Amino acid sequence: MIIFGVIIQDIERIKKKNLDNGGLAMTFSYNKLWKLLIDKNMLKKDLIEKASISPTTVAAMSKGKPVSLETLGKICELLECNIGDIIEVVIDEKSKGVLS
């Protein structure tokens, strides 16, 4: 269990270092997913049950955090859609110059 805590601390330290050095800051928008659920008359709890994903994963998605491709694949399979139909990458405005 301590190993996971150390890994998470390392990831957070690397992310902070990258931001301090003008690195890339990104979050993920699942707004397309939430809209698709509404269109299909589904609730988040339905998504959890039918796609066999955890409530913690849906909570992370609600906060714009990354989730595994496996999770996204399960959701796409359930909703019969492609990954671009449920998620968008949101790049921080001050980081856009790094890409050009």
C-alpha cells in the first residue's frame, strides 16, 4: 500500500515540476459523456452498473481526472460509440505555447 502512495507522490511532484518549467497542463472533459448519458436516459449509477466501473472512477471523471483506456473502452462498448464521442483533452491556456 505504501508503494502506491509513493508513486502518487512522485507523479504529483513530476506534474508540479513540469508546470513550474512551463510544461503542459491538461485536464479531461467528459461533458460529451454526460450529454450522451442524458440522451440515452441513463444516470451515472446506470453507467457504473452496466459498464462495470467503480463509483470512484466516475467521481474522478466528474473532476476531469484521467482514467484508464480500459475504462473508456468499456464505456464506449456500452454506449456503442468511439472514444472521441465521450472525452476531450483540455490544455491549459498558458501551456499552449509549448506545443507550437
